[in-house]
Amino acid sequence: MTPGSVLPQDFYARDPKAVARDLLGKVITRGRVAARIVEVEAYLGERDPGSHAFRGPTHRNATMFGPPGFLYVYFTYGMHWCANVVCTTEGEAGAVLLRAGAPLSGLATMRKRRPAARRDLDLCSGPAKLCEALGITGRDDGTDLRGGPIRIVDDREPAPPRRTSPRIGLAAGRGDHHRWRWYVPGDPNVSGPKGVGARTARRQWTERPRAGYPGEQRA
DNA sequence: ACCGGGATGTTCT
DNA sequence: GAACATCCCGGTG
């Protein structure tokens, strides 16, 4: 993997939907562990019923209201961490949820952190899995993505193919109809809806592999 | 393969 | 007391 350049703050100081789209294909790193981002979701802040910031600032979502280019990490379902990238400007709470990645390097470390993963395909194929593989916890909330332990870099690979879909896991009426999820079609690490109709829905959302995209992993 | 349900604790009603 | 931006395991076909 080429070294790559850290994404500048300007990259994050935009509408979360634009940031989400442009984050596909970028690389998140922690030490020697790295994954290519293949699935994200945009959350628009106080005007988005699906966002943690919908009801204004709280202790939990404070980082979202800070400057762009920082990591917002939250705890959910009593046992999982999820990581977001803070967008727009200080005082606004736009963010992008990192939902899945394709393992690039440090796979041995990932496997150690995620003993439940039976295949490499299970290492980063979900928001909480990605956090666990990269060792992201609440301690990393509020850290700078340009200079902290966790960084997002552009390794100058060509932009991957992109698709959109409704966001996953939102209750009805929480903005679940907006197509604010972006993913790389055909990448097997992309997470999908669980439960009834998963197979049909997954086909609809993930579709078929396209031209071989660098970093795309077939395990 | 495809489901169904349990785990587990913080946040907000 | 309910909801929750989830994951994993074990049952069944």
C-alpha cells in the first residue's frame, strides 16, 4: 500500500452526504492496521430524525457539534462501539457513520481483536465489527482524524463504483426512507439487512461484482 | 442458507 | 421502562 496523504479538514467541512460519497475507497488506519472504506451512511444532525443530534446537544453527542475531521464514537446495544466522522462546521452536527471496510493490512491483529470472526470476511463487515478490528472504543471519541491514533488517508486509488440505498437499522419515521447510505457494489464486505427477506434485499442493495476494484477482497 | 432470539448497558421518555 | 445507527450463536430445513 502506498503511504497516502491524510485527508485535510476541508474534506470534512462539507455536507455529510458529499463526505459520505467521497469516503468510499479511502483508507482508515490505526498503526499498521488498515481497511478500505466500502460502506458509509450520512447523518445530517439536528434536522435529521435518524441522527443522535436530532434533539440537540447532549453529553453523548457533544463531539458531533465540534469541528469537522474528528471521530465521534458511541456505545450501542449494550456492547458495541460505532464510529463516525464529524462533518460540516463547528456548531453543526453532521456526521458519517463508518459501516464497513475491506481489510487491507494488519489482518493478524484484526483476527486477534475479533476472535468470533470465522472468516476474514467477518473482520470489518459491519459498523461494530470495523470498530473492533481497529480497536476503536469510547477512548477514541473526539480524537483528530488527521493527527490522532486513527487516521483516514487517500492512497490515490481510482474512485470505486458507488451505489446508494436507504440507511440501515433506523425505525420507521426516523428518516429511514432517505437514501443516505453509500456502498461499493459487489464488495463482499458490505453489510446487509438481517432478518426477513435478507437475501432479496441484499441482492437489491449490493448487486453484483463490477470491474475488479483494488482492495476488494474475495474470501 | 435462513431464520429467531439473547446479550447487555446507556440514553432518553 | 423502552428504545437502541448490532452481533453472534444455535435451531431448523
